[in-house]
Amino acid sequence: MQRVDDPDWGDLKTVLALVRHGSLAAAGQALGVNYTTVARRIARVEQALDQTLFERLADGYHPTEAAQLIGEHAARMEAEADAMLRQLSGQDSRLRGPLVITAPQLLIAHVLAPVLQDFAKAYPDIDLHLRASNDLLDLNRREADLAIRISRAPGDSLMGRRLTAQKSAAFAAASYVEAMAKAPEAPIDWLVYEAMAELPAAVRAQSPQSRIAMVFDDMVAMAGAAQAGLGVVRMPLFLGRALGLQPLGLMPAQPYADIWVVAHADLWPSAKVTAFRQMLVPFFKARAARFT
């Protein structure tokens, strides 16, 4: 029986979130509550334990040794709770309820939309939740049930299946291609993604007038800039084609990271995950030519 002065699990999770994130706002965002709720819960735990858990400093909340201790134990409790819920979900044979899928924004918009529509029609009792993000959400912590990733290493601890290999090439808007034709000696402006901010050696050798004009931290923004005629982009073939950009001979088509569907091993056999996977795999197989 819980004593009236014992902190409950929700309050302990709040301490853990604040230890991890260091500010009320960031902890609140992680928990899905506002910062005043975080502050109220922390004050309640401190009162229940009669201890100061965080030093309130100008640059954020700094955990004391007591908070670190609570955080360590709460993290283990969280991991055990996540494992229990994953295993329960993995045994679920019902084709109803929520299914959380994460995938990059551009892949959802230009590839996955038809299969999502077909799945929703085939399984009306399953509530699809799409988390459009290039970030690798933590499937161990159940941030998503299923992930579709563009990756060379989708996760050693996960179950997965490669959906398709793919290649990349150089693309530009028609207006930029026309400008290049009119001034063949002019510098070639490249728009690059920060994770691949160097031009391939083949580009430097074949087109020494190439230069990096802009670096982007977001693929959607970079794709929009290319469509606006701001320069040349290196991107997967499926994306350049989908955006109506023109392929250029500035570099040969090169191998690019594969597309995978992955899930935690506990969730891989669940009815909902299996149903989506069984629709997704043939969908990609029928469209393999778009990627290579």
C-alpha cells in the first residue's frame, strides 16, 4: 500500500525527464505536458521526500545527487514498463487500435501515401498515427511501433527487412539547367545536406567550377530550394523524379542508403505490425524501378 507521502510513478517519471532534459520546457515537451505541470510535480516530489532535487540556476535545472539517484532507478523502472507493454502489444492479435508509424517526411509524401490510404481502407478499425521525422525515434521506448528508415544500419537491436536498394544522382530545376546551358563556364551552385556536406570526388573532377552554395539541416527545405532553382542537389532518384527535377550528368548514379522497415523484436509479430508489413513489402517490390 502506497503511503500518502510517497511520490507516484508519474512524479518519478517527471524527475527522470528533468534530469534528462535540464529544463522545465524540454521535460514538459518530452512528457506531453506544459512546464507549469512539470514544476508542480517536482515541487510535490521534493515536498514528499523533504529533499531538494534540483538547483534552480540561470541555465536550467541542475540535478542533485538525490535526483540523479531517482533518475537511475526511474530509468530502470521505465525500461521494464516499456518491455512489458511491448511484449503485450506483440501478443496482440487484434486488428484494431492505434498503430504508430514513423518515416521521413519526403518518403511519406512522395512514396508511402498510397499504401497508407490502402491500409486505412483495408483496416478501418486500426488508428494510424504518422510521425513524420528524419530523427531515429527510439523503438525501445515505444516512441513508434514501426519505422521506415533510409539507412545503411537500421538498428542492430531491431527486427527489420530491406524494402529496396536505391541510388542517388544530381538534379536541378529546369530554370537552373537553362542557366547552366547559357553560361557553361559559370560556377555551379550546389545545395547540400549537412550530414553529407562534401561534394563527391567525381563531381570535383568532372566539374571543377562546382561550389557549395548552401548547407541545409532539413531535406524538405533543401528540396524546396532546388525546386525554386537555387542550385543543384544530390538526392535519391525517387525524390528527384517525384519533385519534377531534371537529372544532370555532373555525377554518375551512386549507391544510396537502403530503405528498411524495422520494429522492436517484441512488436514484430503483432497483428497490426504484421498486417502493415504484408502490405508494405509488395508495394515496394512493385515500384523498385523508381529507386534505382
